[in-house]
Amino acid sequence: MAIQTKTREMIFDHLRLEGIKWCGDFDEVEFLGKIWELDSMPSTDPRHTNAAEDIWRHRIVNPTDWDDDWIFTDSRFDLSNCDDSLFLEFLCVLVHPLARPDPEEAENIVELLNDILKVDRFVLKPTRRVGKRFYYSACQVFSSDTVDVGKITDEVTGDANDFFTIQITRMESAVDSDPDLAIGTAKEFIESVCKTILEDHSTDYGKTEKVTGLARKTLKQLKLTNSDIPEQIKSAEVIKELLMNLATIVKSINELRNDYGTGHGRSASAKGLSSRHASLVVNAAKTFGLFLMSTHREQVAKQAKW
């Protein structure tokens, strides 16, 4: 069990202290039925044949029969010791859009949960957006040096937001379990960011253009090349060096993807990189993407004021 019992119990304690109703706007049978086969689970009441009927009687028909936090100690669900997958699914349903229709409430709860889960290197990440509400899934974090997904997805809206969120979650989730996939997706993420910005500026690019070419065009479009930096500004040379390193990041990720990432067939004897290398690539790609999207958003905002 990767998520410690004390971590789980700390979550239960905070939900109690904050007065957070674990089932939200779901009724308790509906909530638990999304995770467990209640009709196949035993009843604690001899008058009923399964858990669904049992819970219905004692929490919906007669809501004061059991304490509001009964689920945290019920041995049938064993939330303190059950499989990590079940426990994390419980947390994801807890912040489901239908359980928490208020996006701000859901975001606050996710922040609370993640602050506790981080000790065991787990996190809830948005995977799909409908309107202002997010669906969340859980993944394990293998590097303490991560870029906040929210900061990246705040830079875009609508379908692009959903797409980038899914890409980021996919590559982060694959760092340990499939480093090759993480590296391959990191390269695809950079391509997506560049294409989105270029399309927003109505700048053409070739359908088969390589990621390095897309990055060069995007940096030029955003005026992030050395020639765009006036010599007279303070630390001009340092800024130019940083901008050169941006282009180097893309070139390096592309080369690693060609040698190790998904998208190219390799012999069965070929060896891949470790999760720490994949983590480096993923974080570099996220940093690059965040910088480009932040710059793009800032420029669009300035143009709107004009």
C-alpha cells in the first residue's frame, strides 16, 4: 500500500474538521455505487440482503441512524486499508462535478487533498473540463520539481485547455511506469503548444514540420529571439543566453524522443531511459510550454487594450 493509513486518516480528519460532506450533492448510495458493486456487498441489517438497501434505510430514509462520517470506519469499504486505486477513486468521486457543482469548492477540496497526499507522492489532476468544472483523476508524482498544471492550463481556454491538461497528465503519469511514453508525449506537448500559438497568429506551418522548426517559428512570432532583445537593456546578454537555451531544450527533447521515446520502432534489445531522465524531459517541456503560453497570453492582452 503506497498511501499510508495515517495519510488516509488525516484526510478523514480534515474532511470532518472542515465540515465537508463526503458525498456532496450525490446521495450516499449513488456516490458509493460509482465505485463499489453495492448489490453484491453484505448488509449489516438482517432485514436487507445487500449494502445498497442497508445504506438506503439508515442514511436516506433514516439519516440519523448512522453518523455522517460512517463511511470512514465501515469495514465493508475499509477506506483506511483498501487498495490505493479504490481509495483514490473515492477521492476523485468526492470532487466529481455532480458532487461539487461549485468549481471553487471543488478546487479548494482538491488543494486540501493534494496537500495531504503529497507526502505519499500522489496528486489529483484535472483530466477533462466541462464549462468551468473539472473531472479529476489521480496519479503518482515522481519528482518534487514539478510545474503546476493549473498554471499552464490557465493560459488557455476551452478545448485547448482540455487538450493540454490531458497531455500534461498523461506524460506525468507515465514518468515512472513508461518513461518512453513520457518522453514521446513531452515532444508532442511542445508541438501542440507551438501549433496553437501559430494558429492564433494565423502563421502558416507545414503539416510535416519538425518540432524544432515549429519552435523557431513560435519564438520568432512571440519576439523571443536574440535579435528581438535591444542591446541597451539591462542584462541583455543574459536574456539572450536564456532564449538560446529555450531552443536548445526543444532540440534536446526531440533528439531524446527520436532515440528513446515512443513514435519510432526500435529493436527488442534496445534499452530505454530511466524515470529520472523522463522526469527531467517532462519538466523541461512543461517549463517551455508555460513560458510560451504566458508570453502569448500577455501579448494578446496588450493587443486587446490597443
